Amino acid sequence: MNIMAQTPDTPDYTAIKTKQNAAWSSGDYKKIGVTLQITGEELAEAADVAPGSKILDVAAGNGNATMAFARRWCDVTSTDYVESLLEGGRERAAAEGLEVTFQVADAEALPFDDQQFDSVVSSFGVMFTPDQEQSASELVRVCRSGGKIALANWTPESFIGALFRTLGKHVAPPAGVASPARWGERSWIGQTFEPHARVINMAMKTFNFRYPSPQHFVDFFRSFYGPVHKAFMALDDAGKKALNDDILATIDQFNVAEDGTMAVPSEYAEIIIIKS
């Protein structure tokens, strides 16, 4: 299935993914990922799948959705194209005694048969693929008829959407690649998945980023979150200070804490698609 036809102006997705792989391999994403675990649990509850269901977690990172579905006695295959991120998931599964299959896989070319899984899920993962239409097509392809595609995606209006835009002001994103946040847009989800869906349910939810201070958040993400880490590395000292100050200003737009700490609500879309 090919949702998007290739044209001469199509970006070089292979080169872009190579750079993305290096970005996500930098820092230490598992320190960020574990703070988002509640969203994986809520996604598993919203998906409401039966124990024993075959689940594919796409762009799983260190496995928030993976762990949530495995705790509900599902047969989970956890995939990512960054081996170091999967290793974090392996460590978590081993610590909890959860049986999970881990496999390196590109979300734009999943190495699985058509309709192989009962449900295909992704929590803040597949949205970062550069060829978004192709990765959406792959989610549909490997999910069985009547199965579910369950997604948690940041919205353009969210704090993370604003953070993406702030980073883009200082380090230009790859030419021709759309914002990851469109995976949180009702219009794009409908346009992309309605031809293959019986039902699409989309609920707006909130995750709260809680940190000791706004500067602590910047320092933590600068150290451990690959895209922010790489953005700072690409800048000179003046650029680093400007980016630091702009991120602090972005936080200030959303911060509801009044005691010097950081409590920033960030909207995300929780999407459950039943495949036709």
C-alpha cells in the first residue's frame, strides 16, 4: 500500500533517518522516556485489547507502551530503529519479569507480514518518522482487519509542539519534512487513516511535565533528549545561550507553577483506530 507517490522533490529519507538515528542515539533517552510512562498505561487502557493479543509497538523507544501492554498479558513485539533505545526496553522488561520480543525495525519498512498483528501501537514514536505517509501506511498494513491502531501523539498546540518550533528557529529541520506534531491533528489523522478505518476515536489528553525548575528541564533535556542535545551541540556559545533563553521563554508561556518549579501541561492526542 502506498499512501504517497514519490516525486522528484521527495526528500532523501535515508539520509534524514541516518541523522535522526544519530540524534536519538545521543544523550540517554531512557531517562526522558520513563517520565512519560503514565501515557503508555493510559493508551493501553484506551486500546482495551484482550490478554494474549499480538501487539506491535512501533518506534517504541525504551518501551512505555511495550511495558503497559505486556503488563496486560499481551504478546508484545517491541521495535525501534535505534538499538540502544531497545536495550533500555530489554532492561526494563527483564527487571519486571515481562516476556517481550525486541527487534530492530524501521517504521517505514516494517519486517512483518500483512495483517500479522491484532493491534499496532506507538507512543510518541512513529510521529517522528520523516516519511510520515509511508510509516502510516505500514501501521495499516501489518494490522489485521478489525484490529486496532493505538497512538499517543503530541499536538501542534501543545508545549512539545511549541518546543519543536523553538528548536526549529535555531537549527533548521530537514527540508521537505513536515512537523511531527501533525500526527496530533484531527484533519491529518482523518485524511490519512479514514480510507482504511471503520472507526477513528481521538481524545485530547494532557501530560504534565514536572521538574524542579525550568532551567532544570532545559539542562535535563540538553543532556539526555537526543534532538535537544544535538541542537545545542550544533550551536556556538552565543547560539547555545539564545536557545537556552528561548526554551525558558517557551516554558514560561505554559508553566502553571507559582513556586519556582515547573509544572507544564502538554496536550496530546490519544487515537484509537479500528481497521476496516
